[in-house]
Amino acid sequence: MVPISILLKKYKFFEQYAYGLVAMGILEFLGYWLQTSYVYPDNILDHTFNPQNFSLGMALFFALYFPAGNWLVEKIYGSIFSKKTI
């Protein structure tokens, strides 16, 4: 996810989210297809929704990591390397 986040950092928040949805959709699909993603048995969300909706919810949620992570890194970087003159 970090390389994708770096590629998306030049875009606005909602553009990052939209591209992040595409990326997470592909990553979720590949994870279940390659059987590298695992849904724990008796997962409350998996029982409340079905597995397809659970995967969609995961993609929608984790797509927020791209813009939120880039925003947080920008704030931390700005606070450390601010150009304040004393």
C-alpha cells in the first residue's frame, strides 16, 4: 500500500480515495483469489453481511488509508521541517 500511497500523494483527497478504491478492489480480489487473505471464522461482520459485502466494506474502508496517510505524513513533515524563522 505504501508505493500506491506515494504515487497518489500529488492528487487531492477525494481523487486519492477514488484511485485507492480501485487499488484496494484489485488487492482484495487478488488476496482472495490467491488465498492470501483470510476471513476469521465466526467474524461478526462476515455473519451480518455476506462475504462479498464484507470484501466491499474492506475495500471502502482501507481506501481511506491512502488520503488519510498522506495527510498525516504531510502534517508531521510540515511540523518537523517548518520554515519558521526565530
